[in-house]
Amino acid sequence: MKKESLRLVLTALLLTLAAATWARTVNPKHEMRAAWIASVENIDWPSTKGLTPEQQRQEFIKMIDQLKDVGINAVIVQVRPCADALYSSSIEPWSMYLTGKQGLAPNPYYDPLKFMIDECHKRCIEFHAWFNPYRTIKDTTYKDIDSTHIIKQHPEWLVTYGNQRYFDPALPQTREHVLKVIMDVVNRYDVDGVHFDDYFYPYKIKGVDFPDSASFAAYPRGFASDQKEAWRRDNVNLIIKAIRDSIRAAKPFVKFGISPFGIWRNKASDPRGSETNGGSNYDDLYADILHWMQNRWIDYVVPQLYWHIGLKVADYKTLAQWWSKNSNGTPLYIGQGYYRVDPQSKTKEWADGKEISRQLELNRTIPEIEGSIFFSAKSFLNNSLNVNEQLKKQYYRYPAIVPQMRFIDSLPPAAPVHFTVKDRKKNVRLSWTVSDTASSEMDRARYFVVYRFSDKVDYSNPANIYTITRDTSIILKKNKKKGKKHVRFSITALDRLYNESKPTKAVTVSM
């Protein structure tokens, strides 16, 4: 091959690779863009105890409208902060963080969980129910405990550590109760996922051992006296596997995800660990995340990397790369510390307002990272140092579809049918019909992607996504200026796990 020809081939190849890299780093078509909504201590929602139901509803709508505007496509909502419920439950009492008094239902009555799910799904926002498995109360001095709370019903299942009360993770009764609570929600509500954060065994108090010697003696399960830490990890393993298996059996499309502390283990403790020097899931919280991923017990992992790039003891870049190399095929999203952005921060990286952007730039150079979950929703309302605008103008400029999970299901739904265009004086109405050929709820069309092409037809480019909707029709306003523009529209269907159907035939519309 002549040098000139070879140069042209290499140039074309480099341009192709550059275009592919640009498409991913700028705006991928599939990406998790989520926010945590914490209810414990009224961090995010409700903003304070005892709001009226109408105030609670309006607060939530305002919050998710703000999230939707920024580009968020999923929320992780804390529905069980302290063995209590932000929903109608026959197992645990109403949460104090909702009504101000544990056990007191909203008045006038409504079911907050159903309301939140419905409002999110109207906006095509995925809803993951976030549970704290072991915490029962955050302050042992709290006296106004409802008679139906687990502290009153089964105090023998609980232990006190520091100033908090916890389920004893070693007890079979604990596993049975927590599983019952979670499956009650999975079976009765239209949730898209079940989510745990980093709280398994509690963070260690220096010089104070977790009080489970009696449980170890009663339920050793073959572990020797010098294997107590391995036994604790196995206690957690048992509940993780049981939850995963139960969800799969009941509703296989409901995802099960974990958001662990950002360090699995330090390399000083384990050659498989990261080049860090902090606390760890494995040694401090007895959560062996690698084991869960290797056994496919979880459907996604969200390490909480709330540190800045360059932090010596726990560098964001080091950890993002470590998790990407050790995720073992488990979908990986990164927990981003939006709450740290503060012009008054003593850490310059958080005070300049650019750290979230720097982290997103890095994330998109790592193929295994499929998105972010931000702590927390309140940060989007505060919009410190205009991070929202950075997201909207650059990183979330175009809509994104939640990443697929082909290891659960890869069968796409049937394409929409009877796609029609009705040209009216001031607007154009696009309408289509859902095909009813799906054999299961998992494969049924749930959302629709409306594509708008002003140039070539390209379904891989998110810039061509006009909107994602649950409706089977939309109305488009015509351009009032002289000179009509001819554009083409096409529709695809998405199922519960975001498998995408074949498109309808593109139809030309004069706008």
C-alpha cells in the first residue's frame, strides 16, 4: 500500500475512533442519571416532619420536576429509614419523618409511595425503593415509639451499638423480617428497583465491639471461634442472596442494587484492594461486595465516591478505575457527592464548582461506568455554583435512556403500529398504537421514544431523541415563521428493562 493511501486509511480510522469516543464522552444514548431522595432526618423529602399531605405532594412534585428538567431519569427514594414506612404497611408503622409521630397515618389519608411512583412514571423517571435493612432507631433516647414498632414487638431481635438500635444480622428472624418487608413492597407496588446503601453492620466505634457474642454461640453455622468476622460477612451474604432470589422469583424485572462505601478493601490489607487508606466495606461493615458481584447476586453497584480527584487517602480517579476493573460485569454507576459542592468549602476542588464536571469527564472515558447517582436531590434544588446548568448544557444536553440489563432480559418489545400524522393548522398530532403481542409484563411496551430527524436518520444519536413518553400521542406546535421545515419522525417502544423495539417507518412532517 502506498504511503499516501496508508495515511488516508489511518486518518479515516482515527477519525472514526475519535467520533466514537466523542459520542460516548459527550452524550451517550443509554446512561443512568439518578438522584437519591433521603427521608431519614428529613434530608430531602419531606423537608420537615408533619407537613400536610398536600404540602408533601407539592414538595415532591417540585423536586422531581426540577430533577427532570436537569436530565435525571431515575430516583432512589428512601422508603424505610428506621424499620418504619413511608407507605401503607401492615408490618411496620408509619415513619416519624412523614407525619411527625411514628405510627400516625397521613391525614387526609394518602399512600405516599404509590403517589411518588405514579408521579415518577408519568415523567418517565424510574423509581427504586431504598431500604435500610438493619437500623431500627437512630437515637436510643427517643421515647415516642409506636406499639407496633419492632422495638416493642421483638426487642430480643435487636442490639444496641452506640446510641442506635439495630437488628442483629445473625438472627434468622432478622433475615425473615427484612425479606418480608421488602417483598411486601415488591409485590404490592410498581417499583423498578430495590436499593440498599452502605449501612450493613454499623460503622465501627473505636474500642467497642458489636455485641453479637451470644448470637455467634447460638448460630455459628460451622464457623470456628476465630472466624467471627467471616461469620459476620456470611450473615450479610445470606440476606443479600435471599433478597435477590425472592425478587427474581416474584418480579424478575425489578432490579436489586447496592450502593456501598467507596472502598472495598485497601491494598495494604488485600492485594486485590485499591491504592487507598481508609475504612472499608469488607473489614468495617462486613459487606463483601466483590463476592456479591462474582455470584451475580446484585444487578448494579453504585460505589459512593464522594471524594475529589487527587485526594491522597481516597482518590476519586483511583477508585473509579478500581471499581471498573473489579465490577465483574455488574452494571456500574458512580455515587457522586453533589452535596459537597460549596463556595465556602475549605477543599478548593469542591469550592470551584467544577469537580462534578471533572468527574463526569473521567467517568465517560471508562467504558464500564454507565452513569451516576447523585447525593442528594436537595442539591439540585440548591444548585450550588450552577452545577445544574453544567449538566443541562453539556453532560445531560440530550435525553438518555436508562441502561439495559440484557443479563435479565434482552427480548425487545414489539414495535408500535398504526403510526399516523394529522396535520392541523397550528400543530401536528403524532399518534400510534401499542402492539399487544407481549407474553409477559417484562416484555410489554412501557415507554416510547419519539425520534426527530432533521438530517440523516440515525437512531444511535441521542441528539435525535425528541422526547420519551408514556403516551401514545403527542402534539407538536408548528413554526410560526415563514418557510416550513421538513423533518421526519419515528417511534420505538421500550420495555421494563429498556430493550428497544424496531422503529416505525419515518414519516416526513412539515413544521
